[in-house]
Amino acid sequence: MLLEFADTYAAQGDTAKQIESARASLATFDRLAQSDPGRRGYQMGRAAAYSRIGDSLTAQGSLPEALTAYKGTLIFTSHDR
């Protein structure tokens, strides 16, 4: 749900709220993934949160930080191949 908020804030152009929601979502998925590491949905949620963080940082012009966030996405998606 927090990722949906992040998407809504992005559509409104509010990158500060977008990144706040995406980071809150990441923290939630981190806690869930720690409680059940084998659950793929939690890992994909973490990847999606990192992606939203990267998107908001890109929109803010913080490209090095955005790249770091996007690399976080790869950690969770590269194992699917």
C-alpha cells in the first residue's frame, strides 16, 4: 500500500513524499523478509521499493543516489534468472 502512495505522490510531482513512502515501504518489506526469508513476494516488494526510491531520486536530480537505489533492485531480481 505504501508503494501505491509513492506512485500517487509521483503522479502529483511530490518527490519528497514519494521517497518518504517508498522508504517506509522498504523498511516494511525488510522486516517481513527477515521474518520469512524464503518468501519471494517480500523480496520482490523490496526490489519494487528500491525502484521507486530510484525513480524519486532521479526526479530530484540525485543521479548517483538513484543509481545506488537501482542497484539495490538488482540484488533481488538477478537471482530469478
